[in-house]
Amino acid sequence: MIRVTLDLTCSICDHDQFYLPVRADERQQVRCANCTAFKCYSADLEKAMIALSRDRKRRSGQERANAA
């Protein structure tokens, strides 16, 4: 597991650091680094991060088009 700070908060203790699995043999759950509450599955987090990245790129492209 790796401990990371995310732009999320734990719904139990409001902490912003989480444990993410890094090896295939680890449980694929994202857990709060403070109280170990379950947040989500790593696959769901990955999908959400990809969607956010697409939205940011799309908005950035629209801003450049509007500036021109």
C-alpha cells in the first residue's frame, strides 16, 4: 500500500490521506490512512480520475478557443 494525499476527504474523520493498493495481490480498496474506513475500490477511483482529466482537457481546449 502507498499513502497519498487526495482531493477527497474521509466521510468518517475528514482526513485527506488514503492508502492505495500498488500490488495486484493487495486488496483493491482505497482506505483512509487515519481511521482505515473504506472509501472506494481502486478501479472506481481510477475511472473517476480519468473522467476528471478528460473534463479538464476539454475545458482547457474551450478556453483556448475562446481566447483566439
